[in-house]
Amino acid sequence: MNKEVNEGESKPFIYDYTLEQIQDWVKEHDEAAFRAGQIFDWLYVKRVVSFEEMTNLPASLRDKLNDSFRFVTLNEITKLNSKDGTVKFLFGLHDNHAIETVIMRHNYGNSVCVTTQVGCRVGCTFCASTLGGLKRDLTAGEIVAQVVQSQRVLDAEGQRVSSIVIMGTGEPFENYEATMTFLRLMIHPKGLNIGARHITVSTSGIVPNMIRFADEGTQINLAISIHAPNDTLRSKLMPVNRRFPFADVINACHYYIEKTGRRITFEYALIGGVNDRPEHAEELATVLQGMLCHVNLIPVNYVPERDYVRTPRDDIFEFQRILQKRNVNVTIRREQGHDIAAACGQLRAKHMETTTG
Ligand code: SF4
């Protein structure tokens, strides 16, 4: 184990700390209370990359910060720019793991798709992220840093991160505490101040934490990776369905809607010949009809390790038409960054191949 890893493990990451925790730290170190606000401002508003740059702090305080915290930003291993403006990063962590983050451009602004775990243990059969299993959870700060670093890239263009989607690698509700700390930091008015309604958490259906999330009382959006209209097919595509069956997931969705009054999104990856037939659309419509929801159809990207094929264009439109006819809100997700392997986990999978030989 090299020195950098030892050092990385012994000190907390400054972005793991909430404003309240920085306030406590400042107090414990006999510094004036207003210093906490200044530190937070340097982190989130001025977005410096070292404590040395926090020039309105006394040198002695900067030394204390250096002694107490790690301030490594994520190490950019790869940055790919797509023709459509999508930017995809492969970031290295202090322990040599790699994670993906994506900036996407929309007509309503820029969104960042973040990763919450190194790998994933949920095992969805259409997903490259799960192939190597779960390596570890990310800390809140490692999730925060993905957005801060994306914002630094956008700063150069005079633009800002206007929305966040937690749809990268990992199951956020299996790393619940870190995800919630991250979310609180993102919506903090003295930080990046991103509106809760502009943030979406996507889960494969970890029912107890869906309930917990509904009870949090935030206005953050919830998306469910549903991908099948019934238990049998969903269990084949998503082993997590054996732990949390289809009906329980749908009931938890009703609970979220009832508690928050917010519309829920269902992500449905269309896989040729598997879950994309008209009867699947009819069955899905029966489950969702009358619910305050929206369905996002996602034609699957080819994952070389699986033998799934893409749904033909006409069949995608037919699936959409059936849902529409039954008054279920539905759109087809616009593909972004297709020329730079933007499908979740593909860049990291390639990196793992090259680093593990
Ligand atoms: S789709 Fe999401 S939850 Fe499923 S294996 Fe991939 S990263 Fe995990």
C-alpha cells in the first residue's frame, strides 16, 4: 500500500462534512464561529482545490485544516467529449478505484449524473456496472466531489449545474446515509443551492429505504427502475426483485406519491424480444393506469457480455402508443453521448480490463 492511500484512509475528506459538522470542527479547534461559513463558501461557491487558496483564513487555520482533512479532488483519468456536448469522466479515487460521472446538456440546462458506489451488487442483467460486483460504497464527499468537479468544468463556460440525477453506477438506497448527506449538501442554500425539484434519485426498488425516503419530507424526485410489468419477468431481469417483489415496490411508490404529492418516474429499459412486446405494454398499463407517474422508455445499449439486442424503432413507438392509449404518461429517452460509450459502467469496465490485464 503506498503512502497516498495510507494518508487518504487516515484523514476524512473535507467534502464529507456538512456545514454543521464544519461548525463543530471549528468550535473544537477554538476558531471563531464565522470561519465555518467562510470554509463552506470556499468549498462550494468559490470551488478552490486546496486549503492554501482559502486566502481569507489565517495561515494557522489553513494548517489545522490540512492536518485534519484530505482535500484531494478526484483524479481525472479520462475525459471524453461527445459531439452533442455530453462530457463523460472516469475519475480515480484515493484507493485506485475508478468511477464514472457524466455531464449532459439539455435545453433546460446542464445535468450531472453521479455514481454512489464502486460497482454494484444489485445485478441487473442489462447493466455493465454490476459485472465486477460491489467493491465499496462511496462516501458522501466522493459523491459531492463529482458535482463540484463538473461545476468547475462548467465554470469555464460560464454555465452551472442546474440538475442532478443519481443514476450512475450503484444503488443509492444501499448507500442511504451517504446519499442523503450528499443530497442535503446539494440543496444547501449556502452551497451549490440546487433546487430539490431538480434532483432525481433512481432506485432499483429497495423498499424499506423508498419508505424512509418518502418520510424525509424533501421535494426530491424519485425514479424506479421497473423494467418489467410483473414479478416473474422482473425477477429474471433484476435479481433484486426476489428480495423486494414487484407488488411491494408498486405499493411503496403509492406511499411516496401519497406522502409527497410528487409524480414518480418509472424507468423501463426495452430489451429486444424480452420485455418489449405489446402484451408487456398492456400489462404495464394495467399496473400504472391512474397513478401519478411518468414512464421513461430506454432502448438498451448493447452490453457485449450479455446477449440482449436492441428493440426495433417501430416496436419502441408501438410500446409507447399502447401506454398512451391507456392514459399513461410516457416518453422515450433521448440518447446522449452515444459516440463516447455513455452507457452506465462501460467506461469503467474498459478501464478495469486494461488495468487488470
Ligand atoms: S442498473 Fe443500477 S442498480 Fe442495476 S446493476 Fe446497474 S448500477 Fe446496479
